[in-house]
Amino acid sequence: MTMGSATFVSNLLKQTGLFNESQVTELLEAARAGEKSVTATVLDAGYAREDDFLQAMARVLGLRYVRVGAESIPAEVLERLPTKAVFQYNVIPIAFENDVLTVAANDPLNMSLIDALRIAAGTRVRLALSPGEDIATASKALYGVGAETVDRMMQDNRFEVQPEESAGKVDLGELDQEASIVKFVNQIIWEAFQQGATDIHVEPMENTLRIRYRIDGVLHQTPVPGQLNRFQAAIISRIKVMANLDIAEKRLPMDGRIGLRIQGRDLDIRVSTMPTVYGESISLRLLQGSGRFITLQELGMSDRDAGLIRKIIQRPNGIVLVTGPTGSGKSTSLYAYLHEINTIDVRILTAEEPIEYEMPGINQVLVRADIGLTFARALRSFLRQDPDIIMVGEIRDAETAEIAIQASLTGHLVFSTLHTNDAAGAFTRLLDMGVEPFLVASACEAVVAQRLVRRLCEHCRKPTEPNPDFLREIGFPTAKLAGRAIYEPAACEHCRMTGFRGRRGIFEVLHVTDAIESLIIGRRATNEIKQKSIAEGMSTLRDDGWIKVMDGVTTIEEVVRATEDNE
């Protein structure tokens, strides 16, 4: 930055009225260093909010301040600026009138930006100022994730479309070193990690390569460049290379894993391939192997349920079962229970498939049925390892069930999971496996059924008044509202325009009392056991869901959806 330009920038910053002399000096020094933009320096230092700074700069420079939305930009305007320039300068074209291209940017004091954009666009350019997050969000929505990388591959004749019969003839050495493909796959995984996705699905369609993320239990299609299907073979091969899979084998399903570290956090990715009519479909399950654990208090249980669980998991023996379908948060709850009782004076052994979280102080064993290390075999070995507490990932068969029950009856506290619709159904499932009723009754201390519901975004949720007839039909306790509001989703930037952000558990905790033991021994019906538990104070999944609705955590529709199979 020259002396003249420094004086000019200094005057502009002073005219905004946002900074004192020392702050202006600091900003100028950062601009001279050239490591980051003045806007970024302002935000990092906490001198002003981005929209306040950009609005003030727009006023001083005589420019427009706009909030960019992807839906408001015509396709013909986007074509006026090369994809590379959009992502390199973090800008986006928003209008083209009278041979002048209006480009939204968030770096108003970059003296060379106008010239660079004019050369790239081949026409006159006028700047408008807009928050960087708006620009980045619109760019991803309109150009797709990794658009710059795909654009570069389109210009590289090494990536010409290969006929089907030669698509598998990929030089592994060249592929592994190809920066563009590597970068694109990294971008896909990075974007999923940033959005909190649990799964990535790469799905070949007839004319496109579709990429979807599962976020908060719901699949969202990720915008990708239109030409992405041209690089389908290379992208899929790259993922298979990362997972140590045979890239030449395309006829059989395969499983592998990828170990990554992102922002200092270990990410374990389980990879599964499946041959389909248009090519191999690949699913990636993202497991954060390390990080902060959710505590029992943070699970969101009612005071009654949390107090009961705390009392039960402090016992020296017995079985605690967690039930629910796949993806209902059972593993998270089990880790929360173990975290609560993980002290230096107890020995904890777990058998898991897969190990979703690595917990310090606990001996975790990965079950591998392909080499004979089943849940039952691991559990049998655990009993010779002097454990106090045992966690078995899942009770799948009679052998595992019987060993788990015997372990609990011989002085061990055992945690495990089952796939049942409600808490009372766990006893029927164990009896169907062939376990004697008196063993089930004497070993089981509690069964926790759970589901996950999407959590309303606190920034945009809005009050609503549901139809009274609908509330009566679903059994909503309107008498308990007592002036509290029921909310519905809206849309904002914080929740990616979905109205929801994160998930929360709803629970049904069944305590095995003497009365429940008698019903189990008598092989009484599941519904009879459930009704007796309700009479003794148990809240059903739907009852707990209604509490979450009245607390403004979720919606009525979410609770109904999550508990349909429980009613």
C-alpha cells in the first residue's frame, strides 16, 4: 500500500465514524501486511459488526448495500463472471444493466479488486457491498459445492469423459496425486462436517451425480456444478482410494473406513459402496471419534426420568436397556450414562460395532464378526477381565441376551440396546429370544425408549395456534398450556432456511418395580405392562414430546412423526 492510498483509506475509515485513531492505525498496518482484508481485520478485532461496517462504507463510498439471496440472481448474470473469479475473490454478480456488471463484495478497500473483476468479466464493473456469509451461501447454492475445482477440471483435457468400458482404467498413482479431484472430495467432506451432517450420499443418476447430506435426520440435496457427472468415475475412485478399497471392483458391495482430522478433531468415516444401474453409489457415515461428550443433564430428560436413571446407574448390578430404531440416539445416551459413572475406581469394558466415540478411561472393543469376534464372544471374554460395568452395543440373539443377563446376576452392571417401538416391548423381545421370564424380570432394572425430534431454530421460530380439533385428535394436553405458546418453524440464515437447528431426545423411562416383575413373569401383554408403568408415573414418548412442544423446543408435527409407531 502506497503513502497516497494509505491516506485515502485512513480518511475513509475515519468518515465511517466507527473507529478511533489507534484503531485506524491498526487497520492500516493490517492492510499493509496484506495477510487478510480490512473487513476481516475489523471483525477479528471486534471493532464493528460486518453489516454495520459495510453499510457505513457503502455510505462513504456511494455504493449500494445489499443482502444477497440466491433466488434473486438470474442465470445469465451468473455467466458474466467466471466461476474461478467468484470463489477467488469471494464475490458474486447480481445484476447486468447497460453493459455494467454489478458485483457484490465484502472487501470494499481492496484497491485492485475492480480491475481484476473487470478483466475477468470483460466489461465494466460496479461494486455493491454485502456480508461475506451471504455471498458464500449464494455462491454454493448457485454454483454448487466445489464449483471452482470442477471448473478447473473442465479446462483440463486430462479429464475427458471416458466410455463405460474404459472408465475403470484409472492410474492409481496419478489419481492419488491429482490435486483437483482430491480437493473436490475434501470440500464435500468439509462442507458436510461444517453443516453437522451425519451421512454423505454420493448417488449416480441417469444424467447427474447427486450428493446429499443427512442433517438432523433429514436428507438435503447439496447444490453441485451441473457438469459434475463428467467426473463421476474419478470422484468415486478417489473416495475408494481413501477408504483402501479396490477401485477395479465395481460389481460387489464393499465396506471401508477413512480416518481424518478436521480442526483438531478426529473424524472416522465409514464408507459403503453399492453397485447401481448408473454406477456405484457411495454412502459415508461421519463419526466424530473424539470431542466433547453430551452429559446426562444435556440429554433433555425430565427431572423425574433423569433422577431415576442416576439412581439406577449407580447400582452395582442389573441391566439397563436403551431401545429405539436406528438413528434415535441410543449410543449417545449410553455414552452419557457411562460418562456419568466413569471414575477411577470402576473398570468399564464395552463391545461396539462401530466404536462411535473414543472415551478416555474405558476399554473399548471393536466387534468384528468376520473374524469371529461377535458380541457374544466379546461378552463372554469380558467376564474373565474383572469388569464392574459392561456395555454391549446391541443384543441381537439369544446367546448374547443370556450372557448379558448372567453377567448382571453375578454382580455386573450391564448396558445394551434393543430395537423395539417402546420400553415395554423390550421384555417381549427378550422372551421371544428364548430367555426365561424370571431371568428377564430379576435382571432388568430399567428400559429407556427414545426418539430424536428436530429442534426449532431459536432465531426464527414463531408462535402458532393449531386447530383445536387436531389437538384433540392427537391427544395434546391443552389444559396444561397455561398461557404458553406453541411454536412453528420459519426460516433464517442460522438454520439454513429449514426452521430447525439440531435435535433433542424424547424419552420413556420404564422402571422395573415389583409389580412390573410380576407381569413379566406372568408373560403378560406388552400393553398391560405399559399401562401399569404409566399408572406408576411413567411418561410415554408422546407425553415427553408434548412437554418439549410446550417448552418451545420442537413442533407438534415433529413429535407426532417421531412417535407414530409408538401409539
